[in-house]
Amino acid sequence: MLAKRKMKSKDLSEKIGITVANLSIPKTEKAKAIRFSTLEMICEALECQPEDILAFEKEKEQ
């Protein structure tokens, strides 16, 4: 969505008030959770729906 909106992570982080480092965690799929308030701010800034940036993937068995 960042690319579609021609926005950089730095611009989004400034717009929603979180650090680039904290924004990179869900962006790189390393997040185990995300606050609804953060998700709402991201979606509002990118003018999208949660389904546009999230996907459910079943955990791999070890």
C-alpha cells in the first residue's frame, strides 16, 4: 500500500506518530500483534482497509 500511495515509511511514520523502527516490525511480518489503534491510523493514512495490508497465514508446524 505504501508503494501504491507513493509514500515512504518515513512519511507514514511521521503522519501517524510512530517511529520508523516500530513501523518496520509489522511491515517485515515480524509482528506477533498490532494494536487496533495503530492499524486504524495506518489504514486512515493510507486510505485503505485492514484486509488490504493484512493476511492470515497458518503457522508452520515444527
